Amino acid sequence: MRVLVGLGFWAVVMLGFALPASAADRDGDRLFAVHGVAVDVTAANATEARRQALADAQARAWVKLTDKLVSVESAGRLPPASAPLLERLVRAVDVRDERSSARRYLANIDVTFWADGVRELFAQSDVSYTESGAGPYLLLPVLVEGGAHHLFGEHEWRKALEDADIKNRLISYRFPDESVHSRRWLSPSSLADATPDDLEPVARVFSVAKVVVAKAVRTFDFATGRQALKYEVVIGPLLDEEDAAERAVRSGRLVAMADENPHDLLVRAADMVLREADNNWKARTLVEGSDLNSMTVLVPVRGLSDWMAVRDRLATVSTVRNTKVTAINIPLSTLVIDYIGTDAQLQLALAQARLALSQGADSMVLRPVEQPVTEQTSGVRGDGDSDKR
């Protein structure tokens, strides 16, 4: 084992490995934020309408936030969303698409809460909650209509997923772009029948923890004479035994309600798909209080670039509160991680950041999961299978 003793290298690593920003604080911009609260208020004058709209947006945002983070069983222990409480917990209010008249005020409002204040309130209220976000996952919306499979372009199923409050989910998603690279690797018809194992090379190619294939098939319900929709969701790759224990393939069928238009039916199905994924994730990541745990891990390193790769990925894990380098050696260095939750929850959160935590001979080992994959190893490709429109 060659020991790195150069003072310059030590200084660079010790200073450089400190997380570039508190992962928990930075992730608050997503987990502890609610986007797109639509307000439409009429009052005695425009100033009063705006005041009421901002207050209403913050109260509604608090309800959305607690629905997202807190377990259903313990949510009743939270205090009501009073004005003093919101004044203490709201960090920022951003107004978009603002319009007003003499007495009416309309806008879309983003509300960001103080992460530490929310955590403290959750601990005081003795609620179970999550602050582990997942993703980004690559979301592949496949619409099957008239025998054709649509993936690329602004088709109705993709639009429905975007409209199903997708920004306010525990799991973040990104859609494939329109590039030649995406079209080469993503065959709509092949993806429609993909298994979780088929999605592993796709996840590697697009540098995501998981790929979600959400298929929607338009049908007709002859009993009611209304439109119907079948959906099927496949998520892969399966990262651990708990992943495999969950339903890897989820499906359902919806019949349009009276006067429900086709787009609203699609949005209702999209909401079910996204909500079920969030609920499964939340059930696996619930914590109580904010007690810290610590774990000493060995990190295989060949140089400074390896340290930076681990550092940058750790910075995306919100449950990691602090890291401390205790020994720097080649090929194994030592790092202490302070985190909330259980060891299994830490392992799950790290996997989302493409960091593998495994048991070594004498200690836990943390290493980045490399992404390169060749075309020959891919089980899902788009060669010769263009998108049908």
C-alpha cells in the first residue's frame, strides 16, 4: 500500500472533500419547496387580493409539502398551518405569471420552506417523515394508439404526466430529449415490452439510477360507452432485494367519468402512476426525529479525481449531514459519514447517487458506480425502429 504523505495533496483533499454545500440545505430547494400553486383571488382592491392570494398560496403549499413528506399515520400530530407558523417556516415566495385588475389577482406561486425549521417542527411533533428524494429517473412515456407506439414529441401522454404535478414529487424525473443519441437507444415498441432487467443498460447509458417506462393504451369501455385507458409501469433496474420485493410492474385501467375529457383522463392516470411511485419510495425512507448515525467507510481512490467524484455524488444525498476524512491512502482511504435514518436507508439513498455501499472483509466500502456501457451490452436499442407517429 502506497501512502500519500505530500502536504499539498493532503491540503487539497482535506479542503476539497468538504461537501461543496450542505446536501440537506441544497436539496431543500426541491424537497422542501412547492411549485406552481395557482391563485385567483378577488377582493376589495388589487392590493388586498394580492395579500390574500399570497397567504392562501403559502397555506396550500404547506399542505402539499406535508402530504409529500409526512406519513399518513402521523400527519394528524402536526399543528395547523397558522399565519405565525408559516411566517417562521417560509423561506422564499416566488411569483410567476402575475396578472391583476382593479379587484382581481392571478398568479402561479412557488413557496420554499426553511428545511431546518421544518425538520425541527417534525421532530417536535413526533411525526415520521422522509427527506430522501430519488432521481432523477429517466421517464419514458409510451402512448399506444391505433397500434402505433409514440415516445418522442409532445404527445398527449407526456403532456398529461407533465400536468400531473410532476414538479412536486419525491421522485424527480427527466424526459428523453429529441437527439439522435436518444432515438438510437430508445425504441418505443421495444420499451413497451421491456422488463426491469432490460432497463439496466439504458440507465447506464443515460447516467440515471432508474428508468421508468410508463405505457398508456387508449381503449373503450362498451359497458358505459366511455373512453378508457390502460396503463402499465415498469421500473428498472432493481437495485436490491427490497426493490425486487416491490411490484416491479404496476398496471391499472381507468374508465372516463361523466363529462371527463380525454386529457383529464390521462392526467388522472398519470397522477396515479406518479403518486404510487412516491408512496412506495416514502414507505422505504421514513425516519423519526433527527438523530444522527455515523458510519466509517473505506473508499477506493487512485487520485484526487476519485475523491471529487465521491464528494460530488455525496453532496446530492440529503440524508448525509456531514463527512470527515480520517485517512488518505492508496488504494483505500477512510471516510466517516454522519447521516439520518437506518443503514439500509443510507444504502438506498447512496444508490440513487450512483454510490455503492457494500460490506467488505473488515469494513463497509463506498465506491462510485461507473456508467460506461457499450452498444453490444444493451438489451434495448432503437436501431432500425423509428418512432411511429
